[in-house]
Amino acid sequence: MPGFQKKFLDAIREIGNMGAGQASGSLSKLTSQKVVLHTPHIALKKIVNVPKVIGGSQEMIVGIYNSLKGDLSGTLLIALPAKSALTLADKIQKKKTKSTTLTKQAQDKLKQIGEIVTQNYVASITQFLELNVSGTEERIISAFGESIADLALLGVKGKFALVLRTEFEIGSVKGKLILLLAMDSASTIKQAIQKKLE
């Protein structure tokens, strides 16, 4: 996509890394375990290719997602393989026996995680860039990766999306923190970065 030189994509990646770092700190406190973050990946993708980033068509994923509004429009999504979602819920509930189904209580705990992660991630980015962004109520769904992508992309208009993906690990739990932004929001971030550099 024209207008997004590598230097701006690199800058957005670093800003996303700040947000993920802030979010991982809160997640570490909740689980009493170290959260390992991998290097964020950033790309401008056609909307039709976004589902592959979230999970395969045959992979059952638990998605905790929040629509963003204000100066940015898009979605912040935590995508967890079903087994990892159960393990993470058990960690938060401090259960000694392994759960085999995602109960209402487990879903509530995962929503709580999503809320805290979203608040920390968004606050870190928007405070640095001096933007006004808020989220909606956390929602959770268990489905195949492509189905979750359809819901996560409802707030992303256009043919392309800016995708910022950070993979993380908490012991045996593996997941992805994914920021999906509409292209006009990507331009807003670019302008905010330019303003910072002036």
C-alpha cells in the first residue's frame, strides 16, 4: 500500500511492542507467571487474508475481542487455541484439576483477562500518541479461526487492514495478541508519529 514506508511500519511495530509489554505485565500479575513475548509482526493485508493470521479453518480458537472506537477504529483480539484457553482459565481460577469444557465462570475469567489486557495495551499506545481511544465490552467466542476473523473484522471497513500480531507464551499457554486496524486508522497513527517527530 502506498504511503506507508518501512520506517513508519517499524515505528508502529515498536509502539505495538510497548502496548504488548504493558499488557503482558498485567497478565503476569494475574497468572503469577512470566509472560514471554515474541517480536511483533506487522503487515498490511487484504481483508480476505486476515483469517489465516488468527487461526486455520480447522483449528478451534477461543477469541476474546474488543472493538475500538474514537480516533482509531478496529479490533483488539486475544486468540487462544482451545486447550490453551482452558489452561489459562484454570491458572486464573487457581484450579488444580484440568478443565475439559469452557464453563460460564471460565468465560468470565477470560473476559476479565481481555478487559485488563485491552485497557493496558490501548492506554500505552494512545497516551504515547496522544489519541483518544476507548473499547467496548469484551466479547468471547469459541469457533474455528475463520469464523472468529469474520466477527473481529466487523469494525474494519475497506479492502485492507493493518495487522499487528504479537505471539506470547505463559508456561504451556500459547496465544496471539492481534490488533486489526482500518486503513484510515493506520493513517491516523502515521500522522501522530509524524507529529511526534516534528
